[in-house]
Amino acid sequence: MEQRVHFITVATLDLDAARRFYVEGLGWTPTLDVPDEIVFFQLAPGVVLGLFDADAFLADIDAGSALAAAPSGFTLSHNVDSPEEVDRVLGQALDAGARIVKSGRQAAFGGYHGIFADPNEVLWEVAHNPGWRVADDGTVVLGPVEE
């Protein structure tokens, strides 16, 4: 198996609230929207986020009610160019209906970050990390910029 991910699919307890938050609140454009089932957003070349109605998600994976449908134990991260941009995005998310979990502040990794929860408790980290960048070939580079 190659080391890559194409779809990140999150079981979503309230798909309508999620759709309103991402489309109307954050201004995202769906790639595909199937009412009462799933909405997809392209995040990057070859990478899609799917917000899947929790009941449809459980039926799709044949789990019945054996698994909890609510997401936990992970964050999705959105990296920006400055601490000011972190605060701006956190404010935009708050205005769209997010709950601020951690306000913008200095981070242990040396940058600046904050965390919000969308209407279904999906956690998003918004970070400015001067040691994170994407090379021209699309490779993520972690660490100081070499001169």
C-alpha cells in the first residue's frame, strides 16, 4: 500500500449543520453534495474531505450501532502564514457557529495556534508554523528553512 490518503471521511451527527457551517459560514464549495447522505469538499490535489451522515456512515461500514459515530481523538489542521491569520480564521469559524476550544496562542512547537470545533465537534487546529512548508514538488517539509 502506498503512503497516501485520498479521502478523509468523518461520520457527521448533523449533516445539515455541517453543510451550513462549511458552505455558508466558511465559504467552501462542495465537490459533490448528496442530501441526507454526504457532502464532499476538495482540500488539495487528490484529497477530499467527506462529511457523511452518521447513520449512513454506520450502514456503509456494516457496523450497525457497534461503533460510535462521533469523531474523537484527532484534529484536522489548517496552516496559515501568520499569527494574525490564525486569529482571523478562528474568528471566521466562531462567526460561522464554531466553538472555540483553544484561543490563539504560542504553541509548544514554536509557532502560534488555536483550535475550534465545528457543529459536529470535528476539531480543527489553525496554525502558523514557521517550520512547516510545502516544497515545489508538493512534499511537506517539517523543520527550519535551509538557506
